[in-house]
Amino acid sequence: MNLHAVVRSIIPAVHPDEAVTWYRSTGQTATDWGQVTRKYAAGVQLVAQVQSEGDAALYYANRAGENSIVRKFYLMADPSTPPASIVRPEARGGDYLKRGDGRFWYVDAVSEDFSANAGWVCVRGVLQDTIPAELQAVVDKETEPESEPEEPEQEAEDGDN
């Protein structure tokens, strides 16, 4: 029995869902000199429930003494590609989430993954002051206005002088 499906309609009535943009880490490339360049996919809109992380969870994650701002994101996710933190076999370095206020959150852990049978995953996000330059380039590309095609200049007719 999928208990989440039973209570799902009640959850947003108590704490509204919000839209977040998920930037999936797609791996990295390295030059012959060892310089690593991270790669990110274009942003995808997901429905999220954002909640505070409990003290006990932070303690067990060895983060109780940090000054980080940490949140839990319950995300409706596609089971074939759920959001993730570090995935070493795929050389992925962790995904990012962007909330409606424009702030970015680094996914540093997957607490629960029920994407295969219930369609959701819970990840821990850490608020970021800055984001990688490679991710900023993806965001900038998405937000730059589309240029309108220039109209060809009309030549003056001979009788207009």
C-alpha cells in the first residue's frame, strides 16, 4: 500500500508545495593536465515540499556544529533519473536546486528514495553563497533574452532625394 498517495492530498493543505528548478550533474571532463570541468543539464521544473532538517539528522551527518543552512526537499521525481548527491560510478558531483527566491541549494545527500514505487525522493540541500561557473553558464543561457531577428534595411527609392 502506498501510504504517501493516501496522505498526499492533505500535505499541501498544511504546507504548500513549491516549484523548484533541478540542475542535474551530468558528470565531468578532465584535460590532460588534470583540470576538471563539471557539466550540468538544463534546468527542469519539479514540485517540492521544503522542510527544516532535524537536529538529530544533522548530528548524525556530522553537521551539528556547522553554520550551514540545511533543508530537506521532498521532490516528485522520475524513477529513471532521480535527483542525487555524489554518484562516483557516473562521475557526478551533486545536483543543485534553485528555489523561487533565486537561491541555490547543493544536494549533498539522498535521505530517502521512493522514486521507483511512490514517485518521490527526499534530498538534503545546503544553501550556497556561490555556484560553480559551469552551472552559472547553464543558468545564464536559460535566462538570456532571445534576440529578435534583425529586419533588413530598406534601400531608399530613387525619387526620395
